[in-house]
Amino acid sequence: MMTPDLYTDVALNRDIPEAGLRCGTVAAFIDRVPHPQGGEDGAILEVFSVTGDTLAVVTVPLSSIEALRDDDLFSIQRLTVR
């Protein structure tokens, strides 16, 4: 399981429907948080619009993120939940 450096960009590797985010969404890794009952630690992510505005701050399991790769491409998606 990856733990990225703080403030680096990561990608979601699964949909987070309650936040309106889809697999492939790029976000900034803000912090790692321990699970209060010994389960999987979480990742706090900040999701930005293409113009730099914050759209969402979410906490997801660390297993839900992955490092960006050289062969990744950006694409546009609309946030469906606000």
C-alpha cells in the first residue's frame, strides 16, 4: 500500500460515489490519518478544478489511491455531488 509524500498528486483507483468522484480523479495528498479502531489508515485528499479552485476535501482508504504514472493522461469530468 502506498503512502505518498505530502502534497503530491495521486489518482483514485476506484469510484467514490458519495463524493461524486470517479476512478482516475487526480487529487493532492494532504495527510494520512490512522483508523480509530485499527483498520486501514485513511488519506485526506483535496480535489481541485482545472482552474485551481478546491472542489472537495475527502478522506478515503489508503488502498483507494495510487501514484501517477508517466503513461497517465488527464481528462475532464464534472463533479456530480457538491
